[in-house]
Amino acid sequence: MEYDYDKVDEMVLALLWLTLAGDHRAWKSHDWDALDRLHAKGYISDPKSKAKSVVLSEEGERLARELFDRHFGR
């Protein structure tokens, strides 16, 4: 099935906000291709590490919060 990768990336980034901890880390239990694309865009650290989390960049964190509010806020 073909789908819009940008929309998927938006949802994954929004969901990373949901699991964000105080140290700018979020659980990386999402689609690996989407995480690779988010890393290429500069929003998260390289997901190909042994860590169970990724670090969101300043821009990634700002956008993640905005997307979470837009798609899941009341």
C-alpha cells in the first residue's frame, strides 16, 4: 500500500512527544523507516544506536509538541 510518508512522519513525531522525558529523550518504539526520515530531517538523534530512546532536537521538540496539540489536543 502506498501512503504519504510526510503524514506518517508527523504522527510519529507527535507520538514521540507523548513519551518525551525531561532529558529530551523519547522511546523509539516506532517504525524504523519513519525514525530514519525524522533523523535525516534533523528532528531526532540517530535511532540506530543501542539506546532505547532518541533525543529530540530543539526544533524536533517544538514541532512534536505543535503536532501533538494539533492532532490530539482538545
